[in-house]
Amino acid sequence: MNFRKKIFFFLLIVLGFANLSHAQENRMWIPSEANFAYSLMVESGARFSKNDLYDPAKPSFNDAIVQFNGGCTGEVISPYGLILTNHHCGYSAIQAHSTLEHNYVADGFWAKSFDEELPNPGMYVTFVRKIIDVTDSVLEGVTNDMPEKERQSRVDANIQKVKKNMSRKPWQDVEVKSFFYGNKYYAFVEETFKDIRLVGAPPSAIGKFGADTDNWMWPRHSGDFSLFRIYAGKNNRPAEYSPDNKPYRPEKYLKVSLNGVKKGDLIIVYGFPGKTQEYLPSFRIRQIVEKVNPLRIAIRDKALEILGKYMRSNDTLKLKYTAKFARVANYWKKWKGENVGISRAHAIENKQYLEKLFRTQMQNKNYSASDKAILDSLRNAYEQLLPAELARNVFIEAGYLNNPWMQRGFLLSIALQKVSDEKLSEEQRRRILSSFKDSDKRVEKELFIAMTKMLKENMPEAYLPGIFKNLIPEQTADWMMQNSALTDRKRMEKLLDLKLSDLQSAIKNDSGVSLAQALLFEYNGKINPDYQSAQADVNRLMRKYLKLQMELNPVARFNPDANGTLRVTFGKVEGYDPRDGVHYEPFTTIDGVIEKYIPGDYEFDLPESYINIYKKKDFGPYALKGTVLVNFLGTAHTTGGNSGSPALNASGELVGLNFDRVWEGTMSDLFYDPKICRNIMVDMRYILFIIDKLGKARNLIYEINSPKNN
Ligand code: ARG
Ligand code: ASP
């Protein structure tokens, strides 16, 4: 290559990779490897020390942050183990404690003393105390040409060894996780607390104000928060629930600030992002946009149309199906936004350009032919994956999630496979029967018909069980309404009362159960195994693809995809332009809540007491220029799992609570575009305002701001 050509390629590569790995600040950093990130934070105004961010030896921010019940984030905000998280993260607990007399979902809940706090069996929170790079130990003895199976068992054995040898306290656990598709491994020393009690929640009219209509959207006006408390056993250690447990005395809690943030201010979001896939090749993104998302969206379109129709027709049905509707609508809306965002950000073209660079770089290096053909092999592997992946999605969406009769049939079949006694256990019985709670026959029948049609139309030929081929959904549904135990609680109870042998022969005559069994059999026997083995191939090639990229570009900073481990990300408070001619400011106020208010509406209603407080402008110390700020936007890179993450200001004080992203930017899981990707937070002053003025929970205000706390 001549000199000019060399310079040209060098520039192409540097510019290209700068582009690939978007702006440095919009990344999810591993806290133990955040030296560079910290220096960027300081450039943006951070005034806390590097050791505040993460310090394995002394209390640091990570010691105040928990993974909340497996899927969300929460943070400790008082010396007595008080935890702040989202309303939607605590929702099932709030709902579980609600009855017609004490409807905490509708009216909110505020414990006025420790005694009034409500235990939640099964709920847990996990602290990460230490993070250690264990790549060398985990990959010890692993070679490039090892067969995949052998490699895997070697890695598994090494992980066991790492776990065993890791120094930890008796009450701590060690988890080892793979990063960069298995190019790196980190160990996490963790503490899990299992006595978590509900302390406070606003009425859902505040906690999920705007519900599905506003979900994933800006401008937003939601008070999406709830409060819990960690209880500890003897010596402040983790313990199972006991009335004798005491409020946990944390090593560290976050200091709450009433000062808020301004446009352009630094914010740090610290939590447990679940899953991103930022290194996918262009052709994989194309598959997601053109095949996977449209299929899932179409199935959910149908399910939501049916649920929505019945919910609008009748208030009882609305109540029964709101939670279900919200769950289905959440990712339905996200996938739609994702597709729009991918196209607007030119994600596919961008990746194609980088792949061209990659190929050019590879040509000039001494790599094997198979390494040089890595992108072609990956393309093949993804093509192999697609049919099984689509089948798996059809099964999950149309056969399971949105098809209550089949879902119940699976529960029954699985219970029967596991039964060892004369009869099903009480627990198995209870689980099957509880699936009739919040159900309605008309809705379930219509879902069955629509979803079974979807199954027949969308399941790749090779994966459709024979029994479905000639079935006429309407006729089958009518028959099932008359005869099947899957459609009727009384019939199911009778069935479950039978001795096992009688039960087995009774279900032979229930063609509803036979359908479910055939579907489950197909899934376990073919769809899922095919999917898993194709996915393993993809992962192996992705591992190699990433390794090559890192070798070719040793100076570029590669950041690992989110994988449910603790990450710190930062950005600034900033609005965005969703479309030509439209600009969004980064703040909303209580005046906007009142503007959206629709009396009696299931999404935009408000409690009378809230309206009264507003009319009196009784905003206390939470006011700013005669109003209260409600939500604000930032450029931090977040994803599902970051819900409930603290947003810290430049001094490391808590100013916001992360809960969502904007619709135009939900493709950030695949391709982050700093122009339109934004995270959404609740302003801490709004949270305190609600606790204080609406909840009148002075005890909590005192606890959060107590002199000991500041
Ligand atoms: N979109 C947010 C997230 O993915 C909030 C979801 C809860 N709200 C709802 N209406 N479903 O978790
Ligand atoms: N709402 C999401 C969550 O609950 C956060 C996000 O996807 O931005 O984790």
C-alpha cells in the first residue's frame, strides 16, 4: 500500500470505530474498570472521588445500590436500609397486599412506623461488593482450536474453581459472568438480602400516570417510585424473613439532594442493565427489523386488539386485564420504536460500512482463511438460526403468552410429568387453578381462536405439530368451551381431584389438553433444541468476530454489552429533536400533569387530594419557580433493568430515579444514537413532594433527611 492509501485507511478506521463505539460517555462501564470513564466524568464536572464510584475496600456508591428482585435496580437512601425503586418494579408486591378494603394500588400505601411495613415472601435484593477480572483463570487451558464442547466444559470447570477459591465472607456469594461473548470473564462478590418489606407507594394514578399511552414516551409525567426496606438478621447479616429481623444498617446510603439539575448538567446512572447487543452485524440487525420484530408485533397487535376491545366494553374486564395488557403492550411498543429508530439512525448502513472496514483490515493481515471469512460464516449461522428463532417466537407469543388455554394446558402437562405421588401436590393444584384468577371465558376463547390462527399461519412448516394442520380454530374453541377442563375452573377442579391414573385417562379425552401437549412436545423436542444449538454456533462465531475486532484495533475502547451486571453510565441533562421541526425540552412540571388530567380515565385520572394540593400550590421546599419538576431527560445509556437506578449529580448526590427511555431511542439496545437516545428520570423533588404532601409520611421525610443522614 502506498503512503496516501495508508493514511486514508488509517483515517477510515479511526473515524469508523469512533462511530462504532459512539460517544465515550454513552456507554455502560464496569465500575472496577472505570478509570477512563471517571476522567471523563471529571471533565464534565464530577466532584466526587474515584473511590466514591467504586472501592472494593471501602464503602462506595456501589454499596448503596442493589439489583432489585432480579430484574430492576434500587438504592439505599437512609441509615436504616430504606430502598427507593420504581413503582413498576414494586408493583406486584403492592398488588399482592391489596384487597378491596385496603386497595394500596388505587390509594397508595405509607407505613407510619417499622411495625406497619409489609413483608414480601420471595422478594430479594443483591449488593455487589467486589468485581474481579478472572479472564485468565477461566480461560486457562482453553485453546483456539479446541472443539466447542471441550472448551465449554473446560470453562465451566475453571469457573467452579474460581468460585471456590475466591476469598469472601461466609454470607457472601460469588457469581462469574461472561463478557464479549466469552472473551472476558468477571467475578462478582455479592450479598443477597431476603427480608424486604414494603414501606411506601403512591396511588397508581401517580405511580403510573399516563400508563400505556405515555409509556416509552416523552413528554412524560409519571411518579414511578416505591419504597421498600431491607431487614437483616443477627449482626446485620442477610437472613430469611423473621419478625425478629431489624432494619439493615448499610455500609453506604445515597444522600438525597433537593437542588435538582439544570440543562447540560452531568448525571450518573448506576445500576443493573439487563441486555444490549451493540456488536451485532448488519445482516443480523436486518433480520431483527424485517423478520423477528414484525412477527412479534403482529401477534401482539392481535392480542392487544382483543384485550382492548373487552377492556373498553366493561369495567370489570378492564380491572382484570389491565396488568396483562400493560405487560404485553410494553415490549410491543418498544419493538415498534426500535424499528423506527434503526431506520432513522441508519444503523444497518452504519454497520455495513464498519464491516467493509473490517474486511479491508483483515485482508492486509496474516489471518487464516476461516478468520478472514468470519462475516460470511456469521451470516450463514444467522440464516440457520432464523427458522428456529421464528418458531420459538411464534410458540412463546401465540402458543403461550397470549393463549391462556394453551398456557394452562402446559401447566397441567408439566405438573403431570413431575408428579411422583398418587395425586398432584397442593402447590401444583394451586398453580393451575390460580391461572383462572383474573380470567374471562369470552376473552380467552377469542384469544385462543386468534392465536391458533397465528400459530397456523406463522409457524414454519417444519415446526407445526401435525394435530394443528387440519384444525379449524373456531370449531375447536366451541368444542373446548363445552368439554375441556382448560376452559372451565369447575371442570378443572374435578379433574384435579381424580386419582392420578384416572386423571391420566380423563385427559386423553380432552382434545384441548392434547393440543397443548402436542405443542409443548414440539417445543421441547425440536424448536428449542434447534434454536439452542444454532444460537451456540452464533455465539461461538460472535466470540471470534469480537476477538478479531479487538486485535485489529488495540487502541479502540470496546465496552461489553449489558448482561445484568452492575454498570455505571453517565451523560448530561438534555432534550432532543424527535422529528423535523420538533424540539423537546428535558423537563416536565406538575402543571403538565394537570394539563393531561382526564377525570375518570383509567390512564390520566388523578386523586382529588392531589388536585387540591395543586390548587393551593402547597409545594413546600420542593418547588421551583412556582411549580414542581416531575420528569427529566438525560443522555445516559440505559436499558431494561436500569429501572430504579439512581441518577446522581456532579457531587454524587441523588437527584433522580431512572425509569424509562424515549420511544424514538429504544433501538439503543442494538445501536446507540446520541442524537435521539434519552433516558427518563423522576426528579427527586417530585418523589419527596408526593411522600410529604400527598402521603403525609413525615416519618419517611424525616428519615431521608435526618441529621444523621446529612
Ligand atoms: N417502559 C418501561 C420499562 O420497560 C416501563 C414499563 C412499565 N410501565 C408500563 N406501562 N408497562 O420497564
Ligand atoms: N423501563 C425499563 C425497566 O424497567 C427501563 C428501560 O428499558 O429503559 O427496566
